Amino acid sequence: MLVGKVVELRPVIEQDLKNVFKWINNEEIVTLSSGSDKAFQINNSMVGLEHYLEKNTIDNNLVEDGQFFSIYTKDNIHIGKCDYRDINWIVRSATLGIMIGEPNYWGTGHSEDTVATLLHYLFNTLNLNRVQIDTWSGNKRAVRFFEKCGFVKEGELRQGEYIDGQFYHTILMSILREEYKGNSK
């Protein structure tokens, strides 16, 4: 378990799937968090989620595949999920993902603490040098959020996303170990 100031990032357990099922079947939440991957994220069955949990726990190679977490508040409320993946040990980089599934926790600091807790782990425990994210140009809130967390916009993949009948750019952002302000956490 990774412990932040207001969140705990816990290994995903079967009981978490009920909330994940609710979140991934909410079109607004999935659109914001997944962009054009929404088509593959939404309307999944509970059986599919159970299979996904099994695949990403039993069959998962943490060194190669990364790790998924459930986001809990310090008062034990399950509010989201996050992960790191696409690890490249040569350049010491990974991709980060986050979904706060409970809208009552949007804008409360739990997202920032989740990212800070993950970055602390990735930079100071796994010794990574670069962490990246990608989002879509229509999700301006996510772009502002990651800039606030210290990520720098690196570029755009023109019309790299297709959401609800419209093309958007894929926004690429990253933060380097030397830019991360939480190294002394």
C-alpha cells in the first residue's frame, strides 16, 4: 500500500469491482478518463471485470506490466483507481493513469495527492526518470490538472482521438525526476 496525505493506494481486491463497474459504465466518467478508449472501457460486464482483475493480479508481471491500485480516502472510502504501465527500464520511464470515479471527490485534492503519491513511488522507489500521461484536447480540465501537478506539455498527436463523432488531438505530457518537487517527501 502506498500512503499519501489524504489517500491510500491499495492493491485492487474483488470487493473494489462493484465501484469500478459503476464508474466504467458511467459515460461522463469514462469519456473524461479514457478519451477514445471509451469504446473499450464502457459497458463491460462484471464477469469481464473479474477476468481483468485476475489477469492483472495473478498473471501480471510487475517488472514488465506495472501495477494497478484502488484509491481510498484515509477514512476508507473507495473513490477511484490508478496505475502505472508501459515501463521502459532502459530510459527509466512509465505511463501514469488515474480515474476518480466518485464525482464528489473531484476538485478536493484527492487527485493531486494520488498523483504525488504515485510520482514519489515511481521516482524514489523504482528510480524512474520520466513519467508521462496522455489525454485528449477536449479534456481541458485534465490538461490544467496535470500542469498543476508539474507535468509539461510535450506535444500533440493531431486528430489522435475520436470521441462521440468528433476528432480531437492527443495531448502528451511528462514530468522528469529533476522537475518533481516531491522528491524530499
